[in-house]
Amino acid sequence: PGTTSNITDILTGRCEEYRKCLLGEPCLPFYRNVKCRAAVESFFKGIRNMDPCATPDNAYDEFLNMVPPTTVRGTTMFWSGVMGNNIPQDVAQVTPEFSVLEETFPGYMAGNLSWCGATDGDGTGLGLNFTVCPTWTSETCPNNTKAAFWARASKMLATQAVGDVYVVLNAQRAGGAFNNGSIFATIEAPNLNQDVVTNVAIYLIPDFTLPIPNEMYRETCTNGSVLYLQNFLMNMNFNVTCEENPKEIMWLQCARFANSPYCGPYAKGTPVV
Ligand code: AVW
């Protein structure tokens, strides 16, 4: 995939927007003092002149400590397997009850950008590749520059979450709604704090991007990988709830895909009036 050639300007601009509280997100006094030039410099510091597939886990730590992801108690929302149409992000943006990583300071800065380190120099002298970045795969490029960023930011998001938390999962994800290799499974769920997280609410949503709802692979709250996840979380001593087709998310899905069989008066679970 191509890279974001003007990434330095974009990061700087977004940093200024966030720190000046122009975005309608919860805005901490702490953020006001962020020095955006220094923050952007630290963003690149750990990845310049680095192999884009051998990024150290801690490459972004200095940056993430300058602009840590923070969420209001009881609002942290994780998601997994539902990236195609931005539904959790869009719901969270108009619903103060939910906050996703993309709304936090580091998530907002890096959202929808593409970047990577380069060892061979591409003429810019910046130690970054401004042409093309290797695609993440567990075999060929496990410690991808970009994946390392989202992994570390996700870990910090989970670690600081307090009160009720939420996770949006795709009931029709191939291989199961709860994917063992996902960031949610490997990084976020294991880093939730039993002492301060009061409930994990699983929101299981249908995949509206499928041409025909594929009921054959549709998981429910009582079977498959979702049941496994509930047991996994309960064994970690969390309170867990699970809801299929939750109205908190479905309203936006149905607004976007109005003709879906999951929407309208005859949809399953909706009373016919
Ligand atoms: P996935 P995961 N912007 O659908 O549980 C761009 O299996 O693995 O879900 N790419 C991103 C972003 C982002 N904001 N976030 C993650 N990615 C990458 C962060 C990442 O490499 C949120 F808090 C991931 O493997 C969610 O709770 C892939 O996109 C959780 O992590 C999505 O795979 C979603 O990661």
C-alpha cells in the first residue's frame, strides 16, 4: 500500500486540533501543554532508519507517553472484525456514551494514515519510506511499523479503561466473531484490569457488508467463539453481558443499509407494531 507523503504536516495539524480541544472529544488539561513538534518528532524517532518489518514493541512509547489514549469512565469501546465500514467509530463519534481508540489523542493523530521505516534511504534523508510500505502478515512482516503502533496504543487504551467497557464483534466473521489472533484477543482483553472494570458488554452485530446475510456462519451469544470469549472473561473474574443486534449500534447500521433484512418492522427481535 502507498504511504501518506505529507504525514508530518497531517500529524502536526491533528495534534494542534486535539490539544486545543477543537474536536468535541473529552479534552484533558494535560493535553493543552503538548508540544506538537516534539510529539511528531517522537512519533518517528523509534522507526526512522528501521526495517519496516522489525519494529520494536516500544518504538512509540515516548510518543504515547506524551499523548496517551484516555477515555471517560464507563465509555471505552473496543471493536474487532468490523473494520470494513467504520460502524463503531461512527457510532462512537455521535454517542458520548462510547469512546473508541480512533477518538483518543494518538488514535486521532494516526487514523487512516500509512507510514513505515526504511533502512535503505529513499533520498528524503528522513529514514522513512514515502513510496510503499509492506503489508502486514504474520509470516512475512509480523512487526510492521504501523501494526506496532496500533498494538501499543491498544494496549494503553485497555490498561486505562475503567467502569463498564464494550466490545463490538462481527457475528458473521469467517473463523469466528472472537478471533484468537486479533488485537482485541491478544492485547486488549488480557490487559483489562479486574479491579476497575465493572462489566464487559459484548455487542454482537450482523455483517451488513455481506450480499446475503450468511446465517450459516452466524454466531450468537450462546455458541461458538462468543461463548468461548464469555467464559474466558468470566474466568478472569469479569462480569460479562452479551447482546445480539444491540440497538445502540443497529440504528446506524440500519440507517446505512436500510433494506437489510435485519432492519425494519419484520426484523428478528423487533416487535411488529
Ligand atoms: P481486526 P483487532 N486504524 O478487525 O481486534 C487502522 O481483527 O485486531 O481487529 N488500523 C487499525 C486501527 C485503526 N484505528 N486499529 C487497529 N488497526 C489495525 C484497536 C490493526 O493492525 C481498537 F481499539 C488490526 O490488526 C480495537 O479494539 C486491524 O487493523 C482493536 O484494536 C484490525 O483487525 C481492533 O483490532
